Amino acid sequence: MTWVEDRIYAAGGEHIPQTWGEFADQTGITAVVHLQPGMPAAFRGPVPEAYLWLGMADETEAQNSDRWLAGRFVAECLRAGRKVLLHSSLGRHRTRWVYVAWAIVEGRPARAALRQAASRPWLTPYPTAPDVWEAFAREVRRGHRGAG
């Protein structure tokens, strides 16, 4: 697990879901955005207070409605005082699009969010489509809420 931003952490693999109860007790993390195609991993122990599963392998599968959903989920968890874990069973670097979505929903310019997602603790380079993020940022600025 690595710290990404105040109260936002990222991790990947199967260890955390298998040891969730102990992990949550040690870290104080109570909210999870979990990415895994097919079906979610079983988080063993007490259920997280807030949990969002997205059945996708990576960012290329995300639509703007997914970006809205993930970004708002993280924002609402942070406003509620929760620590949030961005988790992908396929590797933590696959969660960075959730971070970018949150940053844009919170009002950061797309370029700034992408710059942050291309630096530590994320793996570089960040293979993404900046034009997709610019379009999403325009949608956010217009106040559209996305589908779903």
C-alpha cells in the first residue's frame, strides 16, 4: 500500500482483501474502491463502511459515468471523514484513473490531475488519453452529473 494524497491510499494484489480485517484495524481505512473484472474479491473480516466495486481491469474500460461514480464516491467518503483505499487486484497502478476522476470532480484541472497521476507513487509513464480527461473535465465544469 502507498499513500497517494491526504486520506487516499492505493494498493493492488490479493493480500489486502485476504487480510482486510487486520489491515483496516491497523490503518483506519474504512472505504474501498475495488477494481476487478468478473466479480469482486472477498474482503475478509468486517465489511468496509463504504465500498464501490467496478468490474473492470483498467482505465480503457471506464466510461464517463464510471469516472463520475468513482470520483463522487471518493469525494463523499473524504467529506465523511473516511480514509479511502483505491484497490485493484491486478495492481495498484490500475487505480490511478480513479484518483484522476476524483481530482477532476473536486475541481482540479485535467492537466494537473494527470501530472500528479504520472509521478510517484504511481508507475511512470501514465499511458492514458488526455483528450478523454479534458472532455470529462469540461463535462464536470458544465455541471453534468453523468449517468448512473
